Amino acid sequence: MTKRAFILAVGLCTMASATAQEESFFTDPSVLETWEKGTYDRGWTHPDIAKYVERYDSVMVDQPEVFVSADSKYKGAKADHLKTLSDAARMAVIERLQAGGWNIVEEPGPNVGYIRWALDDLYLKKKKRGILSYTPLGMVVHATAQAAVKDVWKKIDINEIGLKIEWLDSASGELLSAGQASQGVRKSKGQKAEIVSWEELYALFYTIGEQSRCHMDNARLPEAERVIDCDAIAIEPEFEDG
């Protein structure tokens, strides 16, 4: 096999593997149904979710996996940029949960919920920045999710981004809820592409954190005091200057 053919074969295998991973992300894709409740296009909730969540006082928030769309015209994203995107999403959710008094832990247990998720169908546009896109040898440690989102947005353009998320019981692995959403518009026939702004991106992550917090808070409240529709929450965070 020639070097060129080998590289092509590896690339095709990588794309096929990524597609398979995306399709197999959900524990049980068959439970998902059309979900006309705010953020999510499809979703599912365990009928007895409150019985699980009412005993929780802590949450494990995993780092989301990142999948570039197989049909993205531009697939070149530096590993550091994708990691920053993944870390920013994770930090945003953690910030909202901690703001509500939830403990963030690293180990499973009977009082611990678990969030696993993925940023998928990432449709990228090449950013024309030349030498300005150079990644310094030293990585910058960001204090907030907002700063991280703003930084990665300077380095890559995102036309469309998908989100898949599951809430599970950390001790038993029981699936409690799942959702799928997307944001942005890629170029298609009769449709002009739109860039997802860093404000929109951060607002999406922030909202997911706030909705997760709402669902868990609800389970610990008397039914009469619960928020009617956590999935309809759409928070517009205040943005820092600069």
C-alpha cells in the first residue's frame, strides 16, 4: 500500500469510527422521542427519576466528548482548541450547579448523580487568521468558563454544534434522563451559513447547567413548590467586558 493510500485509509477508518461513536453515545437511543420543551429536540425522562435524585447531594460532571461532523468541510481543529471547548462546557455546567449549592465530586456513590455528554456534529469553518492562530507553547489556565469559550471562539469558527447528554445514577448506572439538541446553521441549498457566536455558545452551556440544577432541585422539593418546566429555562448570562 502506498503512503498516500495508507493515509486515506486511516482517514476513512477514523471518520467511520467517529460516526459509530456518535451513533452509540446514548445508553438506549430507542427511548428518545420528539421533545418540544425548549432546548432539546429529542429527550426522555425516567418515570421515577425523583425517587433517585431526591437522595443526591453531589454530582459528577464528566468532560464532554467532542466529535467533528463527518461532512464538515473543514475538519482541522487543534487538539488544544477542542480541549478548551470541552473544558469550557464542563466548567459552565459545574459553575451553575455549584451556584445552587450542589457538591461536585470525582467518585461515584449512592448520593451522587452523574452527567455524561458529548459535543457532536461540530461543523467548522476555517478561520483566516494566519500566524495569529499560532498556539503558544504554554497553555493559559482560565478562571471561568466564559473566558475559555471566548478564547476558543477566537481560534475556530463553529457553524453548527450538537449536544447529547445523559443523567445517570452513579452507583447503579441506571439511566435517568437523556436529551439531544443543536445550535447554529450550516450552509446548504438556499440557506446561508451562520457562525455561532461565543455568547450563544456560552449561553447554551450555561443553560444546560441551569436546567440540570433545576431538575435536581425539583426532586428535593414538595411537588407544589417545583418549577413547572425546567427544560424551558433559557438563561441569558451577563457577559464580562473585554
